[in-house]
Amino acid sequence: MGIRLILILITISIYHLGFAQGGIQGFIKNHLTNDPAEGVEVFVNGHTYTSKTNKKGYFKISPVKAGTYTVVLYQHGYSTITRSVVVSDKMVDLDSDIEPIEELLDEIEIAAKNENTFSLTRLK
């Protein structure tokens, strides 16, 4: 009976270790204004884990299997951020800032060309 109990406990422990799941959560803010960054896409590179920040800049990806992952933060007009995280059976906090991409243009040229795209012919 003692051996049977030990085997059952070992089996349960292995089962829980193999399926240990945690998650990734955090707050993303604008580096210049310090305001929460809404709508930032947060995804785990090479996996289907994904989320988007809410109005408070908060995101949560759960459940995530235990392991080491590369998390990517993306929003159009901002620099893309990548962070490495190690997930265990608990939530991992990942707070970050995103910086706007500034591109200065020396000159803008606007040109217009009048072009007939079709014409009508009168038939008699």
C-alpha cells in the first residue's frame, strides 16, 4: 500500500510539472508622454499567444506553457520592442515603454496629372 501511494504521488507531480502554465501580463506606456499606450499588439514570437493593450495600457496573455519566450510589442508609428521572458507556473510581469518613430522629411512634392480614364462615343 505504501509503494502504491508513493507511485500515485509521483505520477501526480509529473503530471503537474508537464502541464505547468502561467502567463505574461504588464503595462505599456508612451515613453515621451508617460501615458498608457492603448492598442499595442503583444505577441509571443513563433506562437499563437497574443493580446492587445487596453485603455490603461494593460495586457494579459494566459495560459502560457512554462518555457522561455520572446515577446514582441508592436504599434504602428512606434519602435518595435522585443523582450525575453521565462514563464513558469505563475504570471510574469512585463512592463515597458514604447517610443514614437520620428521621421523628418526635407521636402514634399505633390503632383497632379489630368488623365482620361475612359471616354464616351456617340453612336448614330
